[in-house]
Amino acid sequence: MSYGLKTDLVAEYAAWLTGFLPNDYYERYREYRWDIGLRRAHQNAAFEAGWLQPTWSPAHGGRSLGLAEAMEIRLEAAMRSAPKLPNVAGPGVAAPGIRQFGTAAQIDRLLVPLLRGDEWWALGMSEPEAGSDFAGLRTRAVRDGDMFRVKGRKIWTTQAHQSRWCTLYARTDPDAPKHRGISCLILDLESPGVTIEPIRMASISDETFCEVILDDVEIPADSLLGPVNGGWQVAMSSLNHERQMIWIMNWVEIQRGLSSVRDSQATHDDYASGEVFAELGSLLADAEALRATGYRALNNELAGRPSPEADILKLLGSQTLQRVWELSAAAAGPRSIDDTDLLFERQDALAATIYGGTSEIQRNIIAERLLGLPKG
Amino acid sequence: MDVGLNSGQLALRDSVRDVLRAECPPAIARQAMTDPDRWRTVWKTVVDLGWSELAVPTADRDSSFGRMDLTVVLEECGAALAPVPLLSSVGLAAGLLRLAGPAVDDVLAEIGSGVVAALAVHPPGHRLPAVPMTLQDGRVYGRAVAVPGLPRAELVVTLASSSEGPVAAVVRVGDGVTVHEAECTDPAQPVADVEVDAQPIAIVPVDLDSALATPLVAAAADLVGVAGAALERAIEYAKTRQQFGKPIGAFQGIKHALADNYVALQRARGLTYAAAARLDDPATSVAAGWNAAALAKAAAAEAAVGCGRTAVQVHGALAQTWEHDMHLYLRHAWQGASTLGDSRALYHAVGRRFAGSAA
């Protein structure tokens, strides 16, 4: 497959995006990045135009493109700083899960409002006692006639207070081994018994965490997503989809960070300027390695070969993102202190080694599944 | 342009790997450290199999070996610690001449047929490759240090300054070419300093960045091979060695170090394949080609030294012994890491170019 080649399709996408964006988008990106109205309009327009999920059918916001073409579109979107999805958990994680595991009725009712951004989604995974040990979750769902009764507590549930739906992971078989007793239920967050408490974030953020308390909530049995006690597969498959996207997001943020180092006055004028060059070169290598590895993994996937190298993308991308903003701060000198955009970038980058599976869990996955080392 | 290996390259990799597994276990590298002629039988196999012909690019792309094929073969030779001058002669010396045109056709044909050449591009006191020689009145003279494979070479390829800009020059080892051999980090791949005051057999003007790009990628491929092999050995040992009642690979202290090694390896391999693909693509600019090659070499050296060091740590006291293979990997990695620019110097050079480029 091509590598960084500009195809007609990419040109068509770029023209579409340019036509959508306000004329001063790039000059005023610092403001527009927080503009939820613009970001909502962009998602809806991308759905209409078939750029939202390029590999899916036109009915679901796509153009039935191949994986390689879709990656070119995603990279182009990232390079052009296309407005971020306001509720990335929806199209990024919930939608592929619904599409893969949902019943015809679920797909029919839920997918289009999700993809248009009319209904937002939260991921009900983490609990106070189940973070990295996701399979250790304690929220209970007990079958009662044609419904499940649910009791429990979810936490770090991003944007739950703004969402209509939640993919809720709950224990349906307490006697099975812990991975095999979990089910995924589609929870209407307007249901009686659901209490949502937003949690104040350490940084400026429009991805606010919530605590979700479930007190005897009734969920219709036909809201089960995937097989009963098959929630682990639903979660892994949904997160895997997310992991394939994350590196592209990381990659473009890294590019922005590298440019900020290059454009910093002190990089050129200060006597210590040369100090940043070696780290800058190393980060350029990381960024290029992410892209090359993403392409290699895709090539292998297209050829029907295993693509073990894909498992480094999350770990390498998130670590590089943190290093690049630390270098940016060093290169700015004391000017970094009153730069609240930089503060946001540094805080935001800290989340990257935590969400979607911490770096420690990523290392365990690499060591145990790829290198074949025994479980501890 | 492809960033990964195609099925032909995967088949080439497997056939090279099979030959080396059968004919060149790491014990051969250990023997070559003390027996100065041990490399010759392995080299004969390499030449008989046609691997040295990778030196010769031809106009017909379908039948020629691209840099990706060279990368595949060099990676396997690195993994096997094969004590042959394939990297130094075909990867580095012929690599520098790859774009030099018809003036060096005969030289490349000679190297392709198995005549060993060496690349002299380290002036004394330089970390990055540069121009060590001067061309004046039809003679090349000057001094270069740490020339890989020179003790086995019949030809020396070097860079010289001239009144008309830099040239690549080729001299024959003999009168006017003095080889100063000394002990080195990896005696299985001996290096030597060289003093030249001789009439070249070929001279051709070159652009330094584009001339050095292929040797940098070749060096990277060799080191990616070493990194992968050292990591494999460490993993094998971590699975079997028991302490506190379980395999040491079950402990996160070991597990995470090896996972980080794997990331470093794949980072380097991705950069190396991407750089080879870029250099094979005529649309690539000289600056982009050099950057890609320099980053690949820097990353590959980091991966090789990093994997080698972790592998020694994982093997514990065992790895401190002559009989154990681990020091062979690390010697090869350390020596390769200092050739054509250490990682920090290369990163620094790429970072400085990036910072100096227009926004």
C-alpha cells in the first residue's frame, strides 16, 4: 500500500474539510478547539458526507472504503486538525461494538443517532475497585423476567452527565471465572435509579469524568449487547478498535508538539538551545516509527498475516506524547509558566498512558501475548 | 511504495535465515574472534548464494535488488552474527557508490562478485561521518579511523574534498594504502585505521547526504537483526530459568524490560523499512532520505545496545563468561552503534535540521 501518497480520494476529503471549516479556523484554532457547536456540526456533516466511518456503508456515515484508504483519510483529518469528535466514546468505541454485536433492532434504533452525534454515549467500565483489573468489576445484574435488575457503581465514566446511553458492564454470573461472568448491557441513562455525579477535573477539559450510581435500575433484557456472559469479548473488541485509532490521534498531537519546539524563540536564541536537538531528533524518530508501524500493521492485516507490531502503537504513542510536551516546556523556558495551552497539553498527555489500558497493562500484554512470557 | 516486506522479500528472508541457521550459529562468530581466516568459508557460501550481488543496482527495477532486499539480508546476517563483510563491503562501501553512476560500475561489479571493499568516512575526532580525504593532482590522501572490515578488504571506498566539491574515491589496498590494525570491540568484525596517499581507481562527484543515506540504512538493518536476536535469546532464557519457584519471566521487573525492548526493536525496524522504502522511491527528496536513514540508524543502534544490555542482565552471571553468546551480541551492537554516527549525534543532527527548517 502507499505510504504518505496523496490520492484523489484524500484530495476530495481535504477539499470537503476546507469547505466546511470557517476561513479563520487555523488562525483561531486555540479557540475553535473548544467550540462544541462547530465540533457537533462537523460530526454531522462528516456523517452525511461519508467521512465519519470511511469503511462503513453510506447509511452508517461511510463510503465502504478499504482499510488502507480509510487510514489515509484519518491521517489527513489528523494532519489538518479536523475538529475533534465531541463525544469520541460514541463513534470510537460504542459504535463498533454495536455494529459487531448488536441485534438488528439495536443497530436500527441506536447507530444513526450515535453517529450523527445526536445521542452521546458513555462507557460504563471502571469501578472504584476495578480499574486495570476490569474483569474484577462488582456491579451486579440479575435477570428478573424480561429485565435485568442492576446495582452498583461506575466511576471515571467520561461525559455520562451529557450522555443518553451507556455500555454498562455488569456481573451476570458470580460463580463463573471472572472474565466469563460479565455481560454488556445498553443502559438508558434516563432510567429511574441512575444517579450521575460529575467530578471536577484537574485540568480544563470537556471530557469530564462522572460517577454513576446504579440503585436497583431496571434494564430490559433485550438491551443485552452480545451474548450473556460474553461482555469481556465485547469490551476487548471495542477497545481494540479504539487502539487502532489512538495512534493517529497521538501522532498528530506529537507533530503539533514538535512544531511548537521548532517555533519556540528560545530554541533559536538561547545559549542552551542546542540541548534540545538530540531529544527533538529522538522524538522525530518516535513519530515516524508510529506512522511506519501503523502502515506495517495494516499491510500485514491486508495480506492476512498476523500484525504483532500493532501492539506497540498505544505504548509508544502515549509515552512519546508526554515526552514531546515536556520538551516543548523546556524549549519555552519560563514562558512555559504562563502558557495555559501548554499546561492543558501537558495535563492531557498524562491521561494517554492511562486510558484504554495503562502502559503497565500494555507491557503485560506485549510480554505475555507476543513474547510468550508466563503470567505473574 | 511499501513500508512492509512483500511476499518475495519474506521468502528471501526465510531462505537467508535457513542458510544461516544451518551454517552460521553464533559459535562461528566466537571462532572468528581468534581465527583471522574463519570468516572465509562463510563468505564463500554468502558469495556462492549471490548475496554479494546486492551491491549492484541495475536499471531494470524488476530484476534488480532494491534497498529493501539488501535490508532483509543484512538484518538476517546481523541476527546470526555472521562474521562476514557483507555489511561493510556490500552495505556500506557499495552503498555509498550506489548512486554514483557508470563511473563505478566496474567497482560495484567487483564487489558484487565477492571482492571485499571497506568504507572510510570517519575523519579522526568526528562523531558523524564526514569527508576524511583530499583529492589533489590526481591523488587521494588523508587518514580515516575505525574503517569497518578493512583488515579483510582489497578496496577502500572513501570521500574526498576536491576543488570541485566532494567526490567518492576508490583505492586499491596496496602501495600508498597503509592499514593500521589494532584490537577492537568486536574482533569477529575487525576494524582498522587507514592512511592513504594513492592514485584512485575511480573518482566520481557525490552529494554527501544522498551518498551516505544507503550506508546508514544498511548499518541500521544489521543492528535491527542484532537487537531481535538478542531479545529472542533473553526471552528464551526468561521462560526457562526458575527462581523463587517460577520462571523469572513471570516477574514484571523482567517482563516490562523485555516489553520495552520489543517496542524499541519494532520502532527501529519500522524506521529501517520505511527508510529503505523511501530511498527506493525516486520521489523522495535528498533531505527526507537522509533524515529517514539517520533516524533508522540511531534507533537501530539504541535497540541493539538496549536489547543486548537487557539480555546480559536477564542472563545474570552467565552472561559474563566467554563461553556464553551474550557478549558476542553486545560487542557487535556496541561497535555498530559507533559506526557512521552514534545515536545521540544522529538524533542531534536531525533535530537541528528540523529546528532550522521553515515552519
